[in-house]
Amino acid sequence: MNMNKIEELFACYPFTMSDEQVKSAVAEMMAVHFAENNNKDVWAQCLNQIDLTTLNGDDTEAKVIKMATAVNYFSHHFPTLKNVAAICVYPALVETVRTHLTEPIGIAACCAGFPASQTFPEIKVAESAMAVKAGATEVDIVISVGKFLEGKYQEVCDEISEIKAAIGNAHLKVILETGALKTAENIWKASILAMAAGADFIKTSTGKIAVNATPEASYIMCSAIKAWNEKTGNKVSFKPAGGVSTTDEAVQHYTIVKEILGQEWLNNNNFRFGASRLANNLLTSILGTETKYF
């Protein structure tokens, strides 16, 4: 996609809200709809939408095996609840998950120079393809934020498209790192660009910088998904990640997805949470007693 096409793309999907208008819209939405969604059924649904995640420098095979084992035995311990949606790890640990996971859930790998995306495009493509070969069914990548902020939209778009082509049938989740993009307009443009480049999901954050998933970022991204769907008919999925750890935070993002995108998105094919602590906090809310299963 050349720059003229990118400018045409942005002209086709204009964004007219200010940051303050977004903030006000989110506050109003929460005031009206949060309470109706703050219940056990929604908490259980949110649990089923979690990508159970560990992305630390000290991750070990033993730690990941323990996570996979907990997922494998989840239904035994909680027979009335649906399991999480996927396990998300660094590429080097994908094969460990694949070897030990027996439940039919996704295996997600954070690739392409995650979390900074500051490496060569060829390495991003190769790492993503290698993760899929190792067993990943989903690939999470970060846009080149620096290039985006410099207005090098074509380079950002080309990288996403090349990775998408390299991973075959695996789902591509494109992380915008919304805390680094800062403005509503930037988040909107990055959302449109990622979807045009072939993202199956657009995702808020890595969880590795100071500002991660916010309700305002979710509002903008879900609005972009809605606009994209109305024009193209394509249903792009959404994933708030990074800093979503409490039940209330999960319900906030759930409320935004429900109000903007509607019932069709309220499932783990179209809406995920990237989280580690959230699973236990949701279980605690659902069961009414402190639970540290994962």
C-alpha cells in the first residue's frame, strides 16, 4: 500500500473526536451501563476470554508446564465454568506449551521483537513464522511505534502485511501500544492501518510500559473496528491487554465492547483479554472466596 493509498484510507475513515470527548463518552457509558454488566455471568464470560499470559525474562519451561497443567485440569476443578481462551508466551516456549497442553485452546506467541519491535523486519517475519512452526496458532506483534510516530505509515503497514503472509492460517494480533501513541487520533489511525494491513485482532498494549490498556483506548479501537466492519463487512477482533487485572477493569472493557460492537463480539473468537492476574481475580469474584488457581 503506497502513501497515496494510505492517505486515501485515512480520509475514508476520519476521526473527529477530541481526547476530552472520548473521555466524556467513556464516563457516560460507564455511568449508564457498568452496573448491568457487573455480575457473575459476565465475570464468567470474561474468564473464558482470557489469554493466560507469562512474558517475563525469567520464564522457565517448568513455569509454563505448570500453567498448561492448570489449564488442562481447570474443568475438573471448576466444572461449571468455561476454560480460558489461550496460553500466551514468548516464542522460545511455544513448543513447551504445545507438548504439554491437552485442552483445545489457542497457543499465542508474542513475536517480532516483542515488546519494543525494534529489530530488522526480516527477523520479525522469521521469528513469527518459526513460532507458528513450533505450534503457535496465534501470533501477537507490536507495530513499529517509532516509525508510526514519524509518519512512516507505509513501512508500518508493509511489516504487518509481510508477517501476516508468513504465518499462514495463524491469527495475527497487532498490538498498537496505545500508551505510547498518546492521542486519540493516533490510536484511531493505528487501528485503521493495522486492519488494512491484515490484522485479525487489534490489541491495546504490551503491558511493558507505564500506560497500558485504558477504557479510552478501548473506546477508540472498538469504534474503529465498528467503522471498518460497516464499510468492509470484515469482523476484526479486539484485545485489551496490559494492566487489566481487576474484575471491575474487565467489566469496563466488556461494557465498551458490548455497547459499541454488540453481542456478536462477546465471545472468545472476537474479544480477548491479555492478562495474568485477572484470571484469579475473576475466579475470586465468581466463587466469592479468594482463589489462586493459576
